Amino acid sequence: MRSPTDGWTTCALGHRHWGLAGAAGLLLHRAGSAGIEVLLQLRVEWSHHGGTWGTPGGALHPAESAADGALREAGEELGLRRDDVVLGTESVDDHGGWAYTTVLATPAGALEPADLALNEESVGVGWFPLDGLPDLHPGFAASLPVLRPLLA
């Protein structure tokens, strides 16, 4: 089902983005045996920057908060429910006329990739240590210097 805010736009920096009202994603993190781990989704090849790993997320709907949008997208793409996570802080990557909000969260209980229900936008999901991240979505990779201190 398409939203009136689905569509491509170009920000003040000249980048092309999906989501006429901006976009949001959920960055789940937990303590692992080797330090902080993050839950990442492998994007299907046909998607924008397909074949890279990033947060579940997407275009915000009209008048939707970043937290609600990130939770909706994580529900659609990974089968996560609001009760599965404890929301934390938000980080906004403002490009001038378009912004991506990363909503940080921790699992409310045990959360393993095998328990998740991926939709057609996801071809994989996994927990990764911050010091061993796979090939990242370029926007997520660019945001990591700002996000890393928020995960501590």
C-alpha cells in the first residue's frame, strides 16, 4: 500500500532519497561477548543500495513520528513488534530539505535473527559487532561516527 509520501526527492546536498517527508530506521543494539552488537538487515538487490546492510527503515507517512515510522518499517521488514524493543534516543541526519532519523533501541528480551519474519525487502538479518561490520548501506556508514557514541 503506497503512502502519499512515497517517492523520490533530492535534498539540498544533491543526494537522491526515498521519502517525500523524510525517512526513519530502527537501530537495535545489545551487549555482546565482544562488545556492542547491532542488528542489521541485508537489503534485497532491487532496492536502493541493494546488497548492503543497514537498519530496517523507510519513508515516513504523513504526520508520522520518526519512532512510529521506524517501528512500522521494522515490523514490515523484520516482523518486529513495538513490545519487542525498548526505544532510546534519536539521531537526525539532516541533508537540508530531507532528513533520516535513526531511532536507537534495545531488545526487550531475547531477540535472535531466526525468530524474525523477513519480508520481500530483506534477504538476511544478523547481529554484528561494531568492530566487524559487513558492507554497509552508504547512508548508514556515513552516520556511524555520530551513532557509535550513542551506543555506549
